[in-house]
Amino acid sequence: MPEYTELKFYTKSTDCGTDSCLAPYVLLSDLQETADKGAADTGWSREAIGEYDCCWIVLRCRLSIKRLPSWKEEFTIRTWSCGAKKLFFDREYEVYDSNGECIVSSTSVWILAQKETHRPVFPSSLDKLPQRLNQLDKMALGEPCPKLKIPVPDDGEKPVITKYADYTELDHNHHVNNTRYLAWIYDALFKGGYDIHGVCDININYISEVKSGQKVDIYISKCDEGLCVYGLRDEDSGVFVCEIRFRN
């Protein structure tokens, strides 16, 4: 079993924001592509778990950003598994520039789940797959990705922005891909007048799926570390919650 998996990427102009740097929600997609290969390298590919009618679901992800890759810059993402703790898998990432400097560190929490019901599945029940699940004991941020509590908006509080699950927001699973939630968060921050290019830490928790045609209202509130951005469907059903911190 390899100690880690690496994939190389190139920053396209269409993947950049107004600062000519890779958009964080595109980076999140690149991280998950690397995770897909990492799972395959350890014997837990989509195809392998699909034999058990299972799928991978990400629950939480945190990114600590030193800087983002710029237009035309090549970068490498390294990922590894810290193994499973009962139902929960910790997957770690580091992003390196062409000089070998780590510019982004990330940690995430995943579960195995039944495709139809999304009920969690113990990895030991997939008895024909490798039962060694950890590659490295190193945690990219020194601690697991924390769980957040979604706020309740004050009476009469209006959302900063409203998003809809239109066709171009949907993925091959016919619901809004989790990386799009981060894009929506950035739209809300921009609409609220915040310095989106000053974001240095993102901690996002995924609560529920958004299906075709559904509406999500996005709110912003203050929290101890910075801002809390969260999405509600049908005014009371939580979709995601995210804590955002900015550089001083």
C-alpha cells in the first residue's frame, strides 16, 4: 500500500477568480478527484465499493490556505488516509507548488453509505476489500475536521442570497455537488461585501442534499473566529454550514 497518492494539476484561466488565482471551489473539486484515486490505490475504489451497493459521502472538510495556485501554475495534490474510526474515515491533503512548498493543507471526514438510503456502513462489512485502511498517521492540520452547529436565523432576518438547483448545478448523482456549496458561499460573501480574496481558512460541514429545482437561502452571521455562512432549504432544513476566517 502506498504511503500517499499524488496528482498533478494545471491552473486554467477558466478555473480562476477575479484575482487570477484558482477558485477555492475548483480546488475542492481537485482535492476530491485526488481522493478518488487515493481510495482506488488502497483497494477502496468506487467500483470496488459499488459491488456492495455503497458509495463515499463527504461529511466535513477544512482547508487552511497559505496561498492559492495562480493562472498557468502547475501544482500537486498529495492525499492519504488516516484510517477509519468506527464509521468515519479521515482523509488528509497537502497542495504543493512547483517549488515543493506546501501552500494549502486540508483535512476531511467521510463515510461509506448505501447508495439508495445513504445509511452509514461499517467498513468491516465489506469483507472482501483490504481491511488495512490507514496509510499515514499524520494529520495535515494536526487535528480532525471539527463538527459545526448550524445557527438559527433571527426572526425577520433575510438571506444574503438565494440559490436554485438548476441544471448546471447538478452532477451525475442528480443533486447539487458539494463543491458547488462552496461556490455559493463565495457568492454570498461577495454579495455581502466581504474580502473574498482574504479568506485563509474554510471549514464546511455538509448536512443534506439539494435536488433538482430546490431553493436554498444563504445567510451570514458573525462567529468567534470570523463569519458563519449557512444554507437553509424550505426556511428550516439545514443544507450546509461553513466557518470562514480571514487573514489579519
